[in-house]
Amino acid sequence: MEESASEEIQQEESASIKIETSSEIKNQNERLVNKVRTMFEKLEPPISTKCLIYKVPYILRQWNKGAYTPQVISIGPIHHNNNRLQTVEKHKVRYLKSFLQTAEIELETLVSTIREMEDSIRRCYLETVQLRSDKFVKMIMLDVSFILESFRRHIHKIQTVDDPIFVEDWLRNTVRQELLLLENQLPFFVIQKIYDLASPSYICFSSGRSSLIQLSFIFFDFFNDHKKEPEPEMEIQHFTDLLRFFQQPPPHPNKKPNRVLEMTLPKYSATQLHDAGVKFNVISNKSVSEWDLNFKNGVLKIPRLLFDDSTEARVRNIMALEQCRQRMHSTDEYVISDFYLILDHLVNTSKDVDLLSDKGIIVNWLGDSNTVKCMINNLNLGIITSRMNSDYNLLSKDLNDFYEKTWHRWKALLRRQYFGTPWRATSTIAAIILLGLTLIQTVCSIIQIVPIFKIW
């Protein structure tokens, strides 16, 4: 009887434990479900399709952090909390005050306008912006007014004693360069909206008021290598996007090249190709009918390339923008990266740089040819691509085929050895004439001797 009672008690306890365990699991599931639903509620709105501002991927940043990081001024949220950049913040307040006065805008109007756009602005940044609403709106307000006032002071050549940014040339130039960095951007539509609020007399010329795009072209004119003009109905996402437009070659009037999976790159450097007879010419900046690389009838045309202290930062930020867009949208907008990939294979030594400099293609403001060579070779570190501009693909094949034809190398060798300079050409021609005269004399002598043999 005692054993039977003990078994019943154990069974009851076991059943009770199972009930408690089942109840606990049910509660855990309910808690987890509630947490997941809370996560759904906290989801941010989808990122904007109108504008995207990226943080440079680590795979690119590790090769040259300084090329992507502002040293003087922070624009936008990515570097906003950088203590080293706080010195300029007090000047932004002065610029804001000046902007409100010259643009004839009420502070309340400016704040409310930016507040209405806050969600749209936040959605433009790929990474979550942690700033609270008031701090975010204040940051945008200060940054937009700083940009517009910078435009006004630069264009109208306004300098004041309390404005070290426009008094000191080095600081002014540094600020302009850093306004082009990918991580230092505001959506262009925000600046446009605030510019539209300003009075008609704000940044006005004798011919009338210019568009914000036109003002941007004037302010960043130094970086407009091809001296392009604003296109009708032109739209940009931000100033890095504008920089990319500056650096792009003039588009072909009839077609846009495709990007293909096949990737063919030049096997031979510029000096090797030159030794095989390839001629190098610089493309005029005013060309509107050719892409930035063209190889025809043994002549390779390349646009003029300026290398100075700011070149690497400019090119790296454009390539970072193209790389990020490629990952996010699988777009074909990869022109600059493709170009520098080809250039990387053409320039392997300082002699290649010297050759292209002699042809007027490379303008070397850095002085040292090896420095330019290293810059070109390092630009593609971290760049990942599986496609190639179809025109570049065909160009690379043609260059490789040209070099691998033995006759081209022999012809080039003969030209260098015997016709490389006027003196060599004169000597060679004289030698050929002398050889010809000697041959004629020999033939004449033989003709005179032949009758004597007949007599015998």
C-alpha cells in the first residue's frame, strides 16, 4: 500500500512539473513574440531612393583613412561628434546669423522647414543617425547655412576680419576640398530647398539669379577638369556626385557603353607599348565625341590627368561612391573606377609616368614620378568588380594584339635605332645613299669586266 501511494505522489508531482514547464515555455514564447513585434514597430522607414549618402567601407578605408576623413570641417552626421572638428562649429554660428540677415529668412521659418524634411533627410544616410531631433535639425541648419554663405562669400569675394576661413587661403581651399568628401555630405535637395527660401537678391548677378547647380559649378570650378557646363535639367544627389560628374569623360553622343562579365586588361605597360610602336596623344578637354580612352590606327588617346596633393582624395571618394552604388543598386555607373583600373595596368614604373608626362597626358605637380606611379597603383586596392566597360574591354584586346604582332615591334625598333633623332635619320639616309652608290659602282665595274672575259 505504501509503495502504491508513493508512486501516485510521484506521478502527480511529475504531471505538475510538466504543466509548469509547458506554462513556462508558453510564457517565454509570448515574451519573444512581443519583443519581435516591438522590433517591427521600431523599424526605421526604408532608405531613400532620392539620395543615398554612404560611409566608406572598411575594405577601402584601410588603405588611406586620411583620404576619406575631414581634417577641418564636419558636414552632416557621420563626423559630427569628432572633437577635432569642433573649432569650425563656432564659425558656423556666425555664418548662420549672416545667412539669416542676407537671405532675409526668419529663424523660425528655417527651423520649421528643416523639421518638415527631417525624416526624408535621415533616410538618405545608409547608417542610422543617432542624433535626437533637435540636435539633428540644428546640425542641418548650421551646415546648410554654412554652405550657402560659403558660396556667397566666394562668388562675391567677400572677406571680413572675423572670418578666418576666407582670409586664410589654405583653410579656404581645405574646406572646399572637404565639402567634396563622401562622408561629409548633405542631400542636395535640402540645400536647394533652403536656397529657394532666400530672397531673390541673395547671391544675385547682374544677369539675374543663378540656379544652385550653377553656383556649385562656380564654387567648385577648380575641380572641374574638363570645364564642363551644367546640363539642362541636371540633377545631383550631393557634392561628391557633382565631383564625379566633373571627372567623368564627355559622354558619347550616340551610345553608352555596356558593362560585360568578360574582363580583359592591358598586359603591357605604356613604355612597352611605346617600344612596340604605339603612339600616345592627349585628348582635348573639349572633346564631346570620344570616351576617355581611344585606340585607333596605333594611336592611344588619353585625357589630360592632373596629379597634385588633392588628387588621391578626390579619386578615392569618387571610386568609393561608385563602389557603394554598385553594391546597393548594381548600376553601371562605374566609369572612373574602370578608367583607373586600365591606367593601373598601363603604369607600372616611373618610366611609364615620365613617358605619359612627355606626351602631355600626365601633369605632375607632385614632382616625383615614383609618387605618381605609387598613387595610381594603390587607387584600386580594395576595389571589387566583376564587370568591365565593354569599350575598355575591346581597347585592351586591341592593345594586346598590337603589341604581340612581331612586325610592329621590329618596325618600332628600326625607327628608334635609325630614325630616332634628326642626326640619326640624316646618317641613316646618307648611309643608304652611299650603299646605293657603292652598289651601282660595283655593278658598273662588273659590266666593264664582262667584255674582257668574252675576248678571252
